[in-house]
Amino acid sequence: MKKPSLIPHAQAGASGIRDLAARLGISIGTVSRALNDKPDVNPETRKRVIAAASELGYVPQQSGRSLRKGATHNIGLLWEIPEGRAAYGEPFFLSLFGGTQQVLSARGYDLVIMPDQPGATADPLARLRRIIQQRQVDALILPWTRTMDPRLDYLAEVGIPFVALGRSRSGGPHPWIDLDFEQAGEFATARFIAAGHRRIAIAIPADSLMQKRFFLAGYRRALKAAGLPFERALVAEGHVTPAGGYAAATRLLDVIPRPTAMLAIDSSMAVGIYRRLAELGLSCGQDVAVIGGVHDTPMTEFLVPALTCFSLDTVALGRRLAEILLARLDSKANPAGELWPIVLVERQSDRID
Amino acid sequence: MKKPSLIPHAQAGASGIRDLAARLGISIGTVSRALNDKPDVNPETRKRVIAAASELGYVPQQSGRSLRKGATHNIGLLWEIPEGRAAYGEPFFLSLFGGTQQVLSARGYDLVIMPDQPGATADPLARLRRIIQQRQVDALILPWTRTMDPRLDYLAEVGIPFVALGRSRSGGPHPWIDLDFEQAGEFATARFIAAGHRRIAIAIPADSLMQKRFFLAGYRRALKAAGLPFERALVAEGHVTPAGGYAAATRLLDVIPRPTAMLAIDSSMAVGIYRRLAELGLSCGQDVAVIGGVHDTPMTEFLVPALTCFSLDTVALGRRLAEILLARLDSKANPAGELWPIVLVERQSDRID
């Protein structure tokens, strides 16, 4: 097992173990043993050393893995609770958690879910720092990646193994899984076009998540392939909730000429879209075709009409995230990415019978 | 701060610090210091001592609180992921988590959610034991209590502070919050009766959770108060999901004479009930009045017709659970219970206009 060495965190300025020892009034040897996770260090001292090292910008070089291996047998998942969405629940994540815990517990690990509210404090990385500095976990799962994501850069710097759910330009080479929202957006749009639709509206989130860009890119690609123009007015941004779907449908169904098809990024928006159609006396399926996006929850087939949307094996996704991290902890994995296809489930909401 | 002393766990047989020291080949003083959380103990040794003490049935007497105070600054929530429900999500818990983390983080604590799959292993307490033995948290929130609940007894034995969400006969005196499902069941049933209904069906979960008993008790009490008979055929048990609602409605609407009103314990069942009504050509509201139970998610108002159901401030509930635990950690709280009322939100699904 390679021992970790220390490098100064580039943005925090140069400092040394010597400075750390002087600052804390303890020996260089103790600082070194504390940072290298040797057992013969008073736990309180270790905490002080790690906290001070972190403040001074010290991070272990690469070997967070070996530094922490087996330390906690906990795998963390940093879970943001997005505003406006919490009250609707997260069917996606709940099933995923089950799959992850299943694989982890069979290997003697446990999943711990760490809720984060990045907007609540001045430092959006505050919770992540606490998790790392207090060594609460051996490795991390990071969902909801952004194009530029300081969380991933931070984890790469401290050298703790992680897997991202979603792509990002940040964090250097690292393993990730993403769902192919671009293919989904393109497939659904092309399906509408093949059924004769020419005015196709789309509802996407108002956030900066990567999936939104990909979904919209797929939509635009299908339009272009069919020689159809891209119209800003047919794109609505909003919350990924029933209320967001309702607001989007209200706006989009006001556009003249009215769109004959609507694609939402997430099936949770469908209930709101259905309601707006009912209020306008429009038949879902006949007057306006609807495809509910990602993903298929147990609710969608009970809606009237049953919702055509994209299916995802979220349990398998959770399992695979665990497998990737366990392989990383065993030093067996490359930092490869996996792009998972998303499959359409055909039902009644986009059918003109 | 009172120091913890050790008592043998009654069910595990008698043994002593002496036995422990002999078994581990270390001094009695070291065992004692390790168990009393003194700083001058090698952390590996501490782990071995705690593991061995736990195997031999040793538990700290009452003072888990002082033993662990400030040790992790993490508050755990043991989260069961019930089969058949995961894929639908947990709007209830997601909002609750937000409230809890909000209060905790303001006090320097963090919420960690620990998913559990009690049916997955031979020992249903396996994960809880790991959490306690590895001192992962300072205190715990336990949702989904059962009438007899070995988890609560275990926590009471090891003396770690906890708050239960739901009542139970287990765990000795301890703080809890419960939602008044009995009052909700009674109120909704009485409302149906006042509107002229005489055949009122009810859909409840097929599990052994306390809330089911209370909800059914409230339903029966309202029937009795109105001099109406209780009929087994008008009670359906099933999953608390849209599919469960659909199955329940299928069964209940077959009963002759057909019920004119349906009460579901949870609003998630409503989508399935609506679908079954549509399939039978029955109007929700006119032909069959529906009340959707606990609780009001952002979806319910967008259903057509908008669902009458019970509202809950889940964020406030999450905040209060955190406050109770923080007070326990400060030694200020009594192990009192709080029964929260549930308020009906009137919409269209139970209206005969």
C-alpha cells in the first residue's frame, strides 16, 4: 500500500509540515503520523492536525484511497435537496439508494446519505469539507453534476475516490455514469416528427444541470435532421414538478400556432401538463401528444391516459455506482465513463388513434 | 458530566471488564479508558475493545449521551426503504430531511441518512448495530415505528439518545412525535357521513405500522358515533402506491351495494383510485367521493379533480425532530411525546355539486 505524501493545495499558498507543527505546538513526527493515519496518535491531536492542515491548504497526494481504505466502511452520497422538488419526493434516488446499499452491504460497506443545502451557507462546499475532514466516509457518490463543479475539483484535490452521476468538465479524470439525455431528447422528438407533428414544444429545468443541456441538444438535433426550425417560444423552463409542468404547459399552449406535441424532461411534470390540457378542454393524445421524459415512476401507467415516457432501471444504476466505487477501493478500476441509454415505454399519451 | 459505567446486557449473560481485558490481552485500565472514551487510547485498540464489549453483551449504563457527546456531530436517521414504495419516492421524508438538516447545521451538527433493508439479512438490527458500535452518530431519529419494535429496545439498552417518529410500546420512556392518524381517519369519515354517505370504503397499508391501526380506529369510531355498521368488505389492504390504490379501488368498487365514498390513508393511492373510477365510467366527486389521506404533495392539487386530502408541514416536523434531539444532547429534555394534528385541505374530489 503506497503511503500518501503531502502537497500544498495550489490555491492555498505554500506551507509545510514544519509550519503545521509550529502552529500546533507539537512535534513534526506527530503531525506526520497524524496525517498518515498511523494508529499511535491521540485522536484529539489527529483531529486538530487534520483541521489545521485543511485550513492551511494541505491535501494528501493522490492516495486518499490508501489513506482511508477501510477506515469507515461507509460510502457517502452527497444529496442536494433542490428547492421546489423536495415536497414531490425523489423516486429516482430512492430506488437508486436501495440498489447501492444492496451491493455495498454484501461487501461489508454501508451507504450513508448526506443531505446538503448548498445555498444555505456562504461556502457551498461546507458540508463536503466536513465530511472529508472528519473522514466520515471511504469514498463518495456525487449526483447532480454541473458543467463546472467545484465539488469534483475539491474531491480530486483531496484524493478521495469518487464516482459522479452525470458528466462534468471538473474533477480531472474520474469515473462517472450518465444517462443519455441527448439520445432521449432526440428520440422522443424524432418520434413526434415521424407521427406528423411539426410544432413540438419542450419543457426543461431552469437550473444549470448538465442533463438539461443534453436533452435540449437532442431535441434540436432531431428538429434539424427533419429540416424544422428551432423556436425559442416553444421552449419553457421551470421546476421539475407537477407545478412546473403546469406552468410550462400554460405558457406553451398559449403560443400561436399552438404546438401539437409536448415533451417534458421528467415524468413528474406530466400531472401538471394533463391538468392544463383538461382546463383548456384539450384531449391529451388527440389534441396534444405528450411524452413525459425521464423517468418512468409507478404513477405514470395509472394516469389517464397512461403516460408515454422513458424508463430507467434505477436500482441497477445504484448497484453499478457501488460496484465502480468498490473496484476503485480495490485499485482495480480505471476512471472510465459510462453513458447509459434510456428506453421509451410506449403508452397512450402520444397516440392519435 | 456523569461518567458512564458498564452493566452486562441482560440477555447476553454476565461478564466483566476483567474478562474483556483477558480476552483481548490488554490491561484492565486500557479497557476501561477505551470504554469511557478517554483520549489516550490507541484508536485501533479502542475499536477492538468496543467490538469485543459489544459481542460479550456489554453496554454503557444510561450514559450513551455523555459517552458520545460531541464525538461525531452527526445525527443519524435510520431509513427503511420499503418494498413497492421506493420507486414512488418519499415526498414526506425528503421535505422532513430538509427541515432537520436546517436546524442541525445551524448548531454545528449534520444529518446522515442511513438506508436500511431489514429483510435483507438474518439480523434485522444488523445495520443499527454497526452504526452504534462504530459510533457513527451522536443520536438517532427512528421513523416507522412498530407496535413492538426491537430497534427501540436496542437503542434504549445502549443508551444512545433517540427520538421516534411514531408511537411504540418498545424502548421504555423516550421522546416521540406522531401524527394523529386516528383523528384524521375519524374526521374524514365523519365528513363523509355529514355529506350523506352511508357506505364508506377505506384503503390502508398491508404492513404492521402503527399508523394503520390508528387510522382504522378513527374510521371505526366515526362509524360507531353515527350508528353505522363496520363492514370488513369495505376495508382494503395494499401498497401505499398508485398501484396499491388501483388494486384497492378495484376490489372496493366491486362490493355490492357499491360504496359511495372512499378514504385512502395516503394521497399516493389517489392516482390509482382515479384511474379505476375512469375505467368504470364513474365520476370522481359525483359518483364516488374520494378523500386522499395523508399527506398533501404538490401533485394533489393538479389532479383532475383536485384531491381533498390531509396536509402536513413536513419541514416543521423535520425541524422539531432535530430540536428534540439537540435538547436531549444538552440534557434539557424530558422523554415526552407530541401528537401532531393533521389538517384537511378541502378540494373537489369529495364534492357532490
